[in-house]
Amino acid sequence: MRTDGVEPAPPTAGIVQRPVRDAGRPAVQRVTIRDVASLAGVSVATVSNALNRPSIVAPDTLERVQEAIARTGFVRSTAAGQLRGGKSRTVGVVVLDLANPFFTDMVRGAEDVLRKHGYMLMVCSSDESTEQELHYLRLLEEHRVDGLLITPAGHELREIAKLAAYGVPTVLLDRDANDEALCSVTVDDIRGGQLAAHHLLELGHADIAFVNGPATIRQCADRREGAMTAVRAKGRRPRRDVVFREIEVPALTADHGERAVGALLALEPRPTAVICANDLLALGVLKGLASARLAPPEDLAVVGYDDVTFASMLSPALTSVRQPKYELGATAARLLVEEATGGAHEHRSIRFEPELVVRASSRAPRAIRP
Amino acid sequence: MRTDGVEPAPPTAGIVQRPVRDAGRPAVQRVTIRDVASLAGVSVATVSNALNRPSIVAPDTLERVQEAIARTGFVRSTAAGQLRGGKSRTVGVVVLDLANPFFTDMVRGAEDVLRKHGYMLMVCSSDESTEQELHYLRLLEEHRVDGLLITPAGHELREIAKLAAYGVPTVLLDRDANDEALCSVTVDDIRGGQLAAHHLLELGHADIAFVNGPATIRQCADRREGAMTAVRAKGRRPRRDVVFREIEVPALTADHGERAVGALLALEPRPTAVICANDLLALGVLKGLASARLAPPEDLAVVGYDDVTFASMLSPALTSVRQPKYELGATAARLLVEEATGGAHEHRSIRFEPELVVRASSRAPRAIRP
DNA sequence: CATGCCGATTGAACCGTTTCAATCGAACCT
DNA sequence: AGGTTCGATTGAAACGGTTCAATCGGCATG
């Protein structure tokens, strides 16, 4: 139930000065810089100066202007300022999915840095759809964002490079710039895969499975490659044959991880350890193992990837490869600010090192345990 | 350790054609509507019409304009449009912490609705600081957002109501409007607390602890009140004395939950069940219990609140009170759009019902178990 | 006393769009 | 033929700031 109440005009003595716009909304007439100027008895230019370069206006004038601003409740319009060659004080942030804690942490990192510089974040989830990404990129361009932080959904960076070429400082998040001249902040996924596999090999595992997402996702391919590198390095030593088998699932979700357990246990001989391409998969695998009455690390060592907040709280607590998510976003934001404000700038690729966090879910295989 | 690899500039064949503005930035001259008009041989008004009211321009003219837009790569400026009485096509979203999955899910709900209406989201984390909230509100006002979705950090809604009075459609997220004339979308936290406590009481628990956040947070106070209501209702029955004790921690984090375990186990006699004001606290409690070599639900039944994604994957899987997070955000966004576009509108408060999800972490106390 | 300089202030142009009233041509009506 | 109507198009005035060159007054200097 609602009433179509057209709000009565406030009791103003005399003429109705503000035109009633669309029925029923207050739509108070905005205070402009001109109102402030006339109240303070100065020109609009002086008000503008008081706002942007207070040092060049006389102290008493400044005070009068500030007084007038307070009295009128004036709030400057970014849009108007932007029009006259200015900046929009806005940064576009495009991630694959804002509901994914990995991206959320990154965005927080970026937000904390950008806030200090007066930027607002326009956050968008592409849902891994290049179409939706394009839609958002277009909108961000219309808003004339001063910068762009983006985890591209596809391999095609041309649209992004086009924006960057238009003068929009751009930093790729968790994605390499390839040949395009762009900044990027990434984590070394090959190294991460290596860390995970090396850890298991050191523990004495010689038959490792890898539950992986689609090979089209760069992170998945890299992590697998890293793991295989470690395996090959080990295998080269005499008297030691290491088996490495991959199970590919269509998406990096707990659900698919759980379903992968069937295939995992069907492997002959059964592997003694499993690396999962991310923690969600690992969570699913743990759950699936529990259903199958198998208990890690006894029956199978499990290693995840991402070290999400919850990894440490599982039981067994999950061994995982940690990525500096917050730092990733914060660093990307700093690069962005540097590019947006500093004159001199050269595109840079910053690569973070992942870190293995060993917990209870990984342990030496039964066979060689004392 | 990280490497700051400075990428070499890509080899470009020939002349650097783009004008260097401030050292090193492309800063290509923007294509304006005038460029499009002159290329298409029409007036700017016609181009504007082609953009906004294509039906009133002659088909062949329309085609010529669209051709010109494509050729020039014209992208309209939202800011310029906004200036001339238009809208900013932007909505401010202020949550307590974007890194908290509860808010993230809400924001996703809002995003999905708002995207369809062409709005961009300016997302801000107030970190529960009214000061930071105010900072953001000011910035959002400067950006002339077309709407505001906000979970207020404090009890003081005056600043928010002021914005709303200025004609900015506003919807409170997970927070009541009290006396202010505002829309709000909430979940019945009293009911949620009741559900949690009632569940434990039904299982036969008679000594329940409540790990709560600061009482200044309305949600915390309400959940506690709901739980106490259930306890009192039970206590009224003869021959049954129910003990209910509260442990207050300064913030709703896993860390504080873990630290609360000390106080929890120090209670004399030790409670047989614990309700946590949210899942993060519950996770911390689970972890702390594990460190203390106690295993829920055997040694202590644990109930959380929020039912975050990971709650179901813990072991024991966490019994929790689910809130329709995504729906909350989506509904708020729909209210916002209705208020922003429809002329007729009356402020509404929509209240969702929480739902108890029973899992392995809660079970009858040892004493009365068969 | 004339001159020059400097800090403070200001008028006016400008940014890129939307929109309104005015114009124009063609078709239609009497 | 003259008048009317209607659809398509357009010139120009906003919108609300920023900025630049010009102005002004006061003070020190020659």
C-alpha cells in the first residue's frame, strides 16, 4: 500500500520559487557555488579558489567563504568539476565475482589505498563473461574513470588496452599483461604449484593427484605446470619414480571438488596425496573424503590453494598456498595512483611470491611413516 | 620477496604519434558529440536525440549518426549529461566491511538488480567508523549519486536522513529506519536469536552461553534479546532452570571468537552449548575449542549466525541461522529503483525471516543423550 | 611623485551534454 | 492556392564548476 502523496511545498512566504519537477520528490534546489559567492560577498572564482587553493586567498576572505559554505550547506559537484578538464575522482574495479572472498580482499586492499587519495570505487562483477565485462567497461568509460583495476575475464585484452591507450591508467589484477603495455600485479602461480608439490614430495609422497579447474584459466594451467616442474625435478633423481595424475573439473567450486572424489578414489593405484587448484575445491574434496569415510591426512594428504580465511578452521586444518590478496589490491592501487598523478611512469609488472602454509591436512604417507 | 621487474617498452615501429602531455601519458583528445555531429552532417541536438530518443529521428539520419559514432569511437560523458539536470546513473553502497561475506553477498544482490537499470555502484566500507562513513557520505553527495544503500555504522541516522531529504532515494540495509522516513530492508534478528536458542533448548540444553559482539550493534542486541526470549519462555515451565550467560567481545571476528574460548571454558559450571552472534565468531570458537582439545558437538554444541558459504563445509558442519543475504541486497536495490524512477512512492520497511539450518555442530547434551 | 611589483580578486570563457522553442518542408485539407 | 498540421531538425541556453588573463589596491623603490 502506498499513497501518491505529492508533498506539500514547505510554508514559504510568498512565491513558489522552485519548479515542481517529477511528481512527489522533494528535489530541493541545489545550492551552487554562486549562492555561496553572493552570500559571502565574493566572486565565484574566489569561492573556487577557497575550495581548491585556500593558501592563495586572504585569511579573512577564506573564513567568510567557509562560513557561507557552512550556512548554505553547499556541496560541490564532482561532475561539474570533471567537465572542465578535471578528474572524476573515480576508479573502476572489475573483478570476476565480488562474492568471491579472493576478490573481495583484493578490493579492500585497493579501497584502503584509494580512499586516502580521495577516489571512489566503481565496483563491477564480470561473472567471467567477456560480454558483461565489455558492458561494464563501456559504462566506466562513459563515467570517465580516472583509472581501472581489472581482472580480465578472457584472454583478449584489446578492449582494455584501448581504454588504457585513451589515457586511463590501468592495472591488471592477478593477470599478466602479455604483450600489451599495461601495469600488472600478479602472484607467481607456477611457483605456488611448485611449493605445493615440493612440500608433498619432501614428505615422501610419490603418487600425487591434482584436482584442477579448466586449463583455459591461466591460474589453473600455471599451478599445474609448477607442480609438474617439481615432480619432474624429483623424478630425475635415480631410484625414484613419481606418479602425477590430473583430474579436471569444469569449475573451481566446492561442489565440483566433492564430485571429483569419485574419480580420485577410482585411480589405480590410489594416490597418497592430492593438490587442489583452490581451497574451494579442497573443501569439497575434504567433504567428499569424509563421506567416503576417509580421513585426511591419514588416508590422503590434501593441499589447497588460496588460504582463504576458513582454511585454517577446517579440520583437519588445510595446508594451503597463501596469496597476499589484500597486498595485491593495495599494490595495484598504488601503481594506479602513481600512474594517475605522477608525471613520469613506466609500466611495471609486480609479481608477488606465494607462501606455503603447512597445517594438519598434509603429512607423510602411511608407508614411510615411522 | 618480490621482484619489481620493469618491463621494457614494446618495440613500436615508426613514429610516436600520440601527443605527450604530462610526461608520458597519452591523453588523446576526447571525441565529443560535436565531432560526431559534424561528421554525420547534422546538429548536436540530432545526435543527442539519436542517442536518447532514437524513435523521433528519421531512420536514415539515425543510421548516419550511428555510423559516425562508430567511426569516431565516441563515448558519451555521463558527467556532462548529469550536469544538465540529468542523473548520475550511480548508486552509493556503504557497508561496514566489504571483506565480510555477508555484505559481499548483499552487494552482489544489489549489483545484479542495479546493473539491469544501468546504474554503477560506488562501494564503500565504513569499517564501523561513523567518521569514515561520514567521509564517504560526503563524497557520495559530491558525486550526486542517484541513490544510497547503506548499513549505518552508528545509531545516528540524521546525516543519512539529511541526504535522503535532499532527494536521494535511500534504503537502509539490515537496519531499521526508526523514526526517520526511510526505506529499509532487514532480517528479523530477534526471531533469529529465538530460533537458535529454541533449537538448543529443544535438544535439552539448559546451560547456554552467548558469545556476542558489542551491544551497541543493533543486530547483536536483537539476537541476544531473541535468544533470551526463548530462554525465558522455556524457563517459565516448572522444574527447569535454564542458565543463560553472555560473553561480549569487541568485534565480530574469528580472532575474537577464538580468544573468547578462554572465557567460555572458565565459566562455572561449563555451559553445554554456545550461540555465537555470527559465523565468524563461531569459526573462531570452533578453532579455539580444537586447540583446547574439545570436540563439538560432543563437548559443546555450537550454533552460528549468518550461514556463510563455508559454514556447511566445516567439520563439524556448523548449525547456523541463515539470512537471505543476496535477496536482501536485491530487494533493497528494487526499492531504490522504484523510488528513483517511479513518481509515486511511500517509504517501506521490508523484513525477511531468518531460517535455522541444523547441521552437525549442535546436538543434545551428553547428560541426556541416550 | 611616478613607477613597478605583488598578492588578492574577479569577469568571462569553457567543459560536453540535454532540452526547449523555433524553424523548415512536405503533405494534407478545404 | 492558401492555410494548417505534423514530423524532423536545429540554434542556443542552460547545468555548475575551474581557470586564465585582467584588474585593482597597496606598498616599496628609484
